[in-house]
Amino acid sequence: MRIAIFGTGGAGGYFGARLYEAGEDVVFLARGAHLEAIRRSGLKVVTDSGAILVRPAQATDDPAEVGTVDFVLVGVKAWQVPEAARAMGPMVGPDTAVCPLQNGVEAAAQLSEVLGARRVLGGLSGTLSFIAAPGEIRSVGTTHFVKLGELDGRPSERALRLRDALAHAGVDAEVPPDIQAAVWQKFLFVTAFGGVGAVARAPVGVIRAVPETRRLLEGSMRETQAVARARGIALARDSVPQSMALLDSLAPEGTTSLQRDIVAGKPSELEAWNGAVVRLGGESGVPTPLHGFLYASLVPLERRARNELVFPA
């Protein structure tokens, strides 16, 4: 299969490299120094068990150079999804399926608005991977998964094809019976992990061990669970214990992209994570005071990173 990775960051780079290593025809879309390094030396993914080298790598910043593909895996940041949807048109043919990998609960709707719902799968991924240097992805731990499926819950051959390709590449891939619930389950997990980690400036091994931050994690998860239920999402009754168990299983040095971006002074996915919990909770009449605290604590740094606010010298 021909698969385009639209956004070769941590998730896109890791899963794209795995697919390449398994023999799939993979083309990577990237920008700037990262793209130049991939073109020059290939894409290197360093994992705890060794390295994957994609060389020579098919890499470009122009979707028109790629042509029609079977699948597009969307690995850009959440706020970049609408722009990506408008740009990927030259790669999307009548039978192309587009699958978002980013965290958040609005990417599939944003893609559908531009490309049409019939071309879009629901999807989510989990991996503690990030760009360590131009052309190099660093991946921490052993948690690497993708869940995908049709937005209306029907079984489909294309969803199974993509799942099987990922599984053949050594990825924990699944087509759950309700992809919408799966997306919200991940959202519940990552908004708590990301928001608390960013405010505490501490990795997961610390925030899960300190009683005060552990209570904050659990409480913010319960808020997201309440918002999901108010919006008709069938989250499991034990979704919070499930998420805490997953958090307890992660490598202790793990952090989220939200935390890393905020610490580095880069624009982050704050609005699509904790900001979205607050916004969607408000629309649904569900109080979200803990997410409100996390969002309010981080939004000055977010606005400074976006050149919307200047801190005094």
C-alpha cells in the first residue's frame, strides 16, 4: 500500500518508520530543517530496543508531488488539522482514507468538513515519541498503539487493511467497536496527563507518585468523563481506573507533547486539550473546575508562544 504521513513529528515519524520497515510504500511530509535532514540522511527513529533508519526516504513538503495514496495518516498538531485537510487534496483520490493520529476529539470532524465524511476514519494513537533533532525521532518506552475505525461504527474492509498493515509493522493496532468512545477515552487520559504534567513541570513517574498531583490527575479525568457522557459518548464506567492503570504503566521519564512544547516555549495543543474540555463542558452544562485551573495556569505561556502576549523583561 502507498501511505502518506502528513506531519512527520513524534507519532507520524514513529508509525511511518515502522510501516516502512515492514515493507510499505511510505512517503513523509515534513517542513524546514527536519525535511532537509530527512532528504539528506534519511529518517532515524531511536527506540529503547534499537534504531530504525528510513533511507533513502521519500520526503517532501508538497502534497502535489506525492500523488494519490491509499491512506493518509495525519500527524500534525491539533490546531494544524484544518490547514492540513485543505492541503492534502492532491493525495486524496476516490478510494483514499484519511486517519487522524493526534490527540483531541475534533480532528475527524474538521477533516470531514473539508474532504467529506466518507473519506475519513476515526483514529487515535499512543506513543511517547518526539523530534529529538532534525531528521531524528526519539521514542521512549514500549507503549505504541493505533486505534481506528469508521465514524459510524460499521465494519469496513479499508479499516481492517490499515489495521493489518500496522499490526504487521509491529504496532498494537485495533479496530474497536466504537471509535468515538475510544477517541474520548484517550482524550480523558491525555488531557489529564498533559495538563498536570505541564503545570507541575514533572514527568509521569513523579505526577503519578505524588499524592496531590495524583488526585489532580484522577479528578480531571472524572471531569472529562462527565463531559463525554453529557455529549452521548458511551465511555466505560471504569474509564478513569483504566486510564490511571495505563499512566502507571508508562516509563517514568515520559512526558506529553503538550508539556514539552510549553516548556520549550512553542505553540502547544492546549486549546484542543484542556481548553476543549472547558469549552465542551460549558456547551454541555458540565462544570470543569480542575481543567479550568489547568487551562488558566497555562494559557499565558501559550499566548506568549503564539506572540499574542509579551512578558515584561
